[in-house]
Amino acid sequence: MPCNVVELLDAIENLRHHLNQFASNNNFTDPEVISMSQRLDGLLNEYNAYI
């Protein structure tokens, strides 16, 4: 888990980029797409707790 808001934002952008790339080549119901989306949701929830 990221330690500060800058690391958190970097992690969000990195995961968002990977998710977009993976989802563009796979079905949205692919288990890996769903897993990545859930991880991104968790990071976004964590960011919302900071602000």
C-alpha cells in the first residue's frame, strides 16, 4: 500500500493505465479485469479518505 498521497496517486494512475490496456484486449467480465477494477476501486476509496 502507498504511504503518502503522491505514491497513492502514482499507484492509481499506473493501475488505471494497465486496466485500460488490459480491458481493451479482453472482455470486461474477464476475472483479471474485474480484479484490477476492484483494486483500483480500493485505491480510489483510499484516496477519498485522504481528501
